[in-house]
Amino acid sequence: MDLQPIRYFESATADRPWLASRHGLDAPLTITLDTSLFAEGTHYMPPGLGRPHNVMHAGLPLGQIAATGLYGPWDSSATDSRAAFTGLLLTDVAFAPGSGRAAAALLWHGVVEAAQIPGGLDPAAATATSTAQIHFV
């Protein structure tokens, strides 16, 4: 058997057109995502050419699950406490296929352009039960 090491390098530039101000970038919360709650194609891109991992893109609206303390996609009709909008995924998150959790950063206060958030976001619905301090423009 001939095993040869493979080196893999990746660099990326943050693409956050939804971010309207630098305010809040100095104080994100470190959180853990429950990756089983996110849907391929909707919330993250699966592994692809030259990329061995899934990638969630920055800007996803998030809610916290009270029973576990983990975070999942915000859903105003969720019954596991994710109906309360807690903030936005601050940076892209890479995670291995099949992994149940991933570390991430949460933007919980700042200024955001709602129309630029991936998948869209109704600010009125998000702020109705929000624990975040986000101003939507």
C-alpha cells in the first residue's frame, strides 16, 4: 500500500454584505451549533471540488435551544425555544459531514441590512421575541 500525505490549504475572504456597521464585531459570543438541525442546500453547502467539509455561510439567523444550550436555525414556529431570535452567524463555519456540533461566533448586537441576510429575514418577526440587540436597516 502506498500512502502519500496530502496537504490542503484554504483561504477565504469574509463576505458579509448584510453587515451594515462594524459595531458589535468586537464582542461576539462563542457558541456551539447543533448541526443536525441545519439542512443541506438551505443552511450549508456540502463538500465539493477541493473542499472536504460542509460550510455554513455567515448571516444565518439563529435561535438557542433551551434544553441543550446549543444553537440552531432560527424558526419563529419552533417549539424548542428557537422561536426567539438570538442573533446571526458571524463567520462562515466549516464542519465535517456527520459531525453533530460545530463551534461558531454569534453576532448578538450590531447593525444589519435585513434585505441582505441569506435566505431573507422579516425584522418584525425576528424582533418580536428577540434576545438580540440588533438594529435592522
